[in-house]
Amino acid sequence: MSEIAVIASNASNRTGYRSFELGSFKFSRDEYFVYIEWPSANGSMTHYMSADIFLRAMMRDVAWQFFYNQINFDAVFGTNNLYGTVEMFAGSYNEAYKDAGIDLKESFETPIILATFKEILDDWTNDGFDPFAAPEETGTAWLGKKNGHNRDAINRERQVCKRMVGLPGDTVLRTDENGYPVNRAFEDVSQDQPEVHVEPGYESEIGATNLFAYLARSDVTWNPSITSVCKTSLYCMTTEEYILPVKHGNDRVEWFVQLSDEIKWEVEDFETGRPRAKVIMKAGDVASMPEDIRHQGFSQKRSMLLVWENTNPGIVEMHRSGKLKSYPVDF
């Protein structure tokens, strides 16, 4: 591991957590907080984050492998996915830090920063804390000194269907026998399945499923899972509760379709973090997030959301060149 992540040898004797270094950045934690240090023209800077907030954000950055463009852990620290390399930054997209000249941005090969983040996540996630779960579904084991691991949670692997859900031979996630019970928040969701009448000979090619019943069994929050692919168009379903642990900065337009309940979104300028809009989405609402913003969601009750993504490999350059506008529609 020493070739991938430079791990400081002075693991804290008091708390038991290891410290880490990557490039000019240093990471450490104690019972409550994570500390991120970096050099600046005005001397060494230290930024603090609550350990649970940091771990929930780190979990998404690792699971999504840095996603599309920007993941902000908070208003100061985050990463930019450059698709082959990843920029890690502190204060680079914060007006006050930029103006004061105390920001830093460094680039790393994707496998190196990913392996480093995985090591941090592994060491700092205590037994009983699940950074993918809603607060009600996980313990407060992030508090206190080093206490074991929760590798089953942080190393979850996506369940991959062999065929479209509902067709013979799929990897069905709808039944309790497969270990996915209905989530406590969706006990009122009907589990009835559609009745499909198929022309003889096409029984293995045409089917239907109850999408709400499917989503009702999700055991994670704020983690879009691809449920259909058509060329470069992806439908990603997810269930949301509490707060999106990151502020996602786009490099393409995203579409949101609210399937149930309500999510409140705070939308900020991509470069500065200045407030741009507040959006309240209720069941049936459709909204797009422009290419030049970052957004964070708040869901008081677990809700269902469809995220529509465009994976066209040339779309980033189309936006940068002005061939595509930062927003999808002129009204």
C-alpha cells in the first residue's frame, strides 16, 4: 500500500486512527472530527469536518469513483473527476479562500487517489456505523476511539441484473427470500406486481415490474443505481433520506423526476458557491440541474427519485466549447 497512499507512521496513540498523506494534503481524525491540512502562501491551513459528515461524503466519492465532475464534501474540500486523473482541492471553489490565496488544488492518477480514499474509509469507519445508511438505520459508532471496522457496509457491491427486472432470468431484488426486505419508510408501498398478457412465443421477451416495490427494498440512501440503459441515456433510481452527503457539481445537465414524497434542493454557483436557487420537488415534479451549478438535497421522509444521466463521452467538451448551453431549455 505504501506505493499508493503515503500513510503516516504516527497513528494516534490516543484515538487509534491512522493518519494519511497524499501529495501536499494530510488527513487525520479523532473521536469527533476529521482534520485536513495543506500548505498555502499564508502558511499551513487546517480545515475541520465532523467525522460522520466526512465519512458519508467519502463513501459516495469512493462508491461512485468520483462520479461526474465535482464532489464537494462541504464548502471547502472536494474532488474533480477529470476522467483518468482526479483533482483534490481545498478552498478552490470557495470565494473567500480564493480571494485570500489560501486554496490548493492537486491532481492524482485515479487509481492512486481511489486507493488512498478506500484506505481512509476502511480505517476510519468503526464497527456499527454505515456511511451509506440513513441516520435512523445506523449507530453512532463514529463517535469515540478506533473500534473495529464495517467492511461489509463500505465494500457493498452493486447487484447486477442479468436481464431487465421482471423478465425470466433476472436477478430479482423484490423478494424477502433474496435478503432485501421492504424498508421501514416504505411499508405502505404496494408489493402487487403488474398482470401482463403476452402473445404466445414472446413470454421471455416482454415483462413488467412494480418499480415502487423494487425501490422500496433499497437498503442505501443517495446512491443512484442504473436501472435502464439506452445508448448513452441512463435511468438511475435512488431512495433519499436526510441530507445528500455531498454537493454535486455538474459538467452536464442532469434531470430529476420526483417519484414520491418531497426533496428540497439548494442550488449554488459551480465556481463560487454563491446561492442560485432553492427548489422544492414533490411527487410528479420534474426538474433539470444545469451544467454550471452544484446542488444538495434534503429529504425529511425517505423518498424515491429518478435521476436521468447523459453519458455521451463528448458532452463535457460540447458544454465547454459553447456548442451546448449550460441549461437544457429556453422558455
